[in-house]
Amino acid sequence: MRRSVQLMLLLTLLGAGLLATSCATTKRAPVSSVVLRSKMDKKIVALKVELRDHKLGQVAQGIAEGDLENDAEITAAMAENQSPYVQWEVFRSEGGDLDAYIAGLRRLSPARCGLVDKPQETAICARAVIELNRVPTSASEGEELRLQGAAQGSARVEQVLVMTPAGEIVPAALNRDERAFEATFTPAAGAGLYTVEIVARTGRGLEPAARWWLKVGSADLPEARAHAPDAEDAKPADLAKRAFQRLNQDRQGKGQKPITWSAALAKMAEERAAAFAKQGALSPPDQEKLAKMRVEGDRAVSRYSEALGDKYAIDAIQDEIMESPSKRQVHLDDAVTIGATAVARGREKPPRLYLVEVMGRSYDPTKPAELRDAIVDRVNLARSRKAIAPTQVNQALQRYAQSIADRNLKRNDFLEKDDMGRTVSDAILGDIDGLQFAGSEMFRVSGAEEVTPGATPTNKRFTQIGVGVARKAADMWWVVILVAAPE
């Protein structure tokens, strides 16, 4: 009864503009896919169903052929034939021709936001966590564009990323009011095919919620790419090795350094991939556990990140990672030094492949310079959880932070005011030119993992950072974090 009510509610929402809705459960079963189109009630309808039950396929066919003419009939059919394996979504727009309307747009699967293989036949994806009301799909060079929508349930839109034809990723200006959001951006990199992606915070952390192509000026869709499924008898370890080679090829192809394989991270990747295959989704890893982790050479790890996806071919998964702005940022992060990949097979027939790429920056926790970098990473991780842009190191601020850390060590106490009676913030603004606001946090800890950035370093007003560290004993450090906003 609960599911029937939910389906009725979701289907009645379809009348307003363009809406994508999904209903999913975690139980797995054999999957095949079909895309059906038709006109119903003078509205264009595109329906994609992942067929986890043949009876559901009959419902989809009834919708596509117009035999089910209204929401009540659709709801009744769904309730009569409902299956624990159901996963479905419907797209509808007022008037117009479907092929013309969706030309140049990209469709993502409702559960995984993965790409289909025929771009010219795909539509925009908006998962159940988001409703899109105004979606720019074409523009002139230099035209300011506006995107509008609303988050659903407990989800919250955190970022709108725009990837240029050259692969540069630029965040759009985002304004939010309760669940509603509006983003503005200007495609300023010339004509071509841009990618727009909305990233939302859900129960699984930050993940893509919608993605589509934006055609600026003269631009053609790429040719459809279809990867043959990898052999069912291929060993997951061999597939993981191939994925790691592709990862480094992609990095080097974009001018980034290759990363080094880490056996410690490989173990974690294997655990994550197994959970991904079993659950069909992943929650964020335990960051505190990661902060205490040690890898090769008794080094610690900062800047941990992961990219993941699932399809029937490894190359298809990594193509999708490269074409997703948020995942591409992880895949090509120039600050990471080590990583690993792992692959697990699902229980579907044929089985899907579940890939997890994990990366991080290893550092020596006994070396001040590397410890400083790790603390900056920790601050920026805390900011990313709030969808706030990372800070950038200001060398003058860094030197000032170091001088305070050295003073704290010498006096064995936290500095509250300097010799002139100035607070730390006032002293920073008085001694360093070009700053408008400043703040500080200080710690006495045994390592970077004990540094818990508070409200000051994670305030979006502050964009610059400096960190000072002074060693009190073998396992004790004075840490000073200074942040500032330029004039």
C-alpha cells in the first residue's frame, strides 16, 4: 500500500514541465533496458525502464502504446504488477517534438547516472532527488544562462559544474532558498559542446544528480560509442589492473603525473567495490579511519578521494568518469600521489562490473612541510563537506602562521595577543597587506588526524590559508591555522 501511494504521488507530479522520477529498491535481479517513446494526452513522453520483471515491461509497453491513458490507469497497472525489482523513470515535456527537444542532451540511468550508448537518442537525466524547471540546452557564445530547479526530500543541491569543450571545469554561481535553487553561468570558452552537471548531497554523500550537454554555437554530438561487455570469466584483479593503467593513461594524456599503486589503498578499494556490488551504491568512507591509516613506508594519507561507476565494460565506466565533471576532478587530481582500483561483479545476469578508484596523497607525518600540506588538505576536506571552495595557500600567511607556532612552542601556550596587545586577527591585518578579513585556529595535537577545523577555517568568506607547525616532542605538535580574505 505504501508503494502504491508513493507511485501515485510521483506520477501526479509529472504534469509540471520536465520531471524525472524514480522508484528503487536495493534487491538485485537480472536487468535489461528499453527506451520507449509515445505521445500521451498531447504531451511528449519518453519512458525508460530497467526490466527487472517481465510484467513491468508489459506496463511500460502499455504506456508507450497509449493503452494506459491517464495517471490513474498507470498507477493501477504499476500496483497490480509491482515487483521488488522495479526501477523506472518518466520524462515529459509540454508540446513539441521529442526528438527535437532532446537533441544534444544526455540521459543517465536513474540509479547510477551512467551514460547510454546512443547520444542522439538520449534525454536529460534528473534523478528522484531533483526536479528541473528551467534547463538551458543551447546558447550563443558569451550568453549568460540560468538554470532553475528544486531538490526533493532531504537532498540538497551543492554544486553546479560546467565543463568546457577543452575539459576545464568551472563552477556556476549557485543561489539556494530552502529546496529551490538557481544557477547562472556564461559559457566563455568559445563554441563547442559543454557538459553541465548538478551535484547534490544525499544520504550517500555528494553525487551527480543530473548531467546534460550544452550546445554553444556550432557543435556536433560525438559519435555513439559502444563497448563490448568484458568477458564473464575475466578475473576481477586483471580488470582492476587494466583500469589502473587506463587511469594513468588518462592522467598523462591531460598533463598530470601518474600515481603509484598502493597495496594498502588496494585493500580498501576491494572492500569498497564488494560493498558497491552488493548494495548498488556506496556511502562515504570513514574519514577519521582514513586519517589514521598508514600506507607503504609508514606514511599517512591525506586528500583521499574516490570515483566509481558500474556497467558491463571497464572502458565504458571510465569513459563515463571522464565525461562527468565531478568524477573527472577526482580522476585527474594533480595533488594525489598514490592510488588503486578494484572491480567486483554483481549478482545480475549478465553480471555488471562495479569499479572503484581510490586516490590520495601520502605524506611523512614527521616532516613539518608535509604535515602542513596534510592539514591544508584536512581543512579543504571539511570545506568540501559544506560545498565551499577550497582555500589557496598564501605564502605571507604561511610565514606568519609559522612564527606564531614557534612562539607557542617557546612559551608552551597558545598566543592570544601579541606584544602590542593586538589579537591574532588584528595583528594579521596590520602586518600583511592586501587582506580584508582574517581569522585563526590553534591546536596541540599528535598528528594531522587530530586537527578538526572549526567554523573559522570553513567559513566561505576566507579563501586564503597559511599553516604553521612546531614540534614539541616526538608525538606532539603545535599547529596554527590562519585564514584570510583578500581586499
